[in-house]
Amino acid sequence: MTVFNVPDIGCDHSKATIEKAIGETEASATVSFDRVACEIGVSSCLTDEGVAALLNKEGYPSTITV
């Protein structure tokens, strides 16, 4: 699982938007959230760069932390 720092995440709407966007691209992806740390964990067949690009497209620029 790759962890992304997403500074703009903070509510259920953000969580739902990210889950939907990743789920539409790769249905078996697993997304976990830590709103306190502004991080999401993603386990997916997508590359880390692909996930980061998808997050950016949805308005959630991110950096890989792990």
C-alpha cells in the first residue's frame, strides 16, 4: 500500500470523491483514510504516479509519503 499526503482532505465529501474516482478506474482498489494526518493509503494495480495524477485531476494534489 502506498501512502499519499493529501493536504486538502478533511471531510466525508473528500473521502467519497477520492474513493469514487479510484474505484471507477480500478474497481478492486483499497483506499484507507487518516484525516488527522491528511493521508490516504491506496492499494491498487495503478502505478503510484497514476494514483497521484488521478488525485490531482480530482482537485487533491498529493505527494507520496511511503
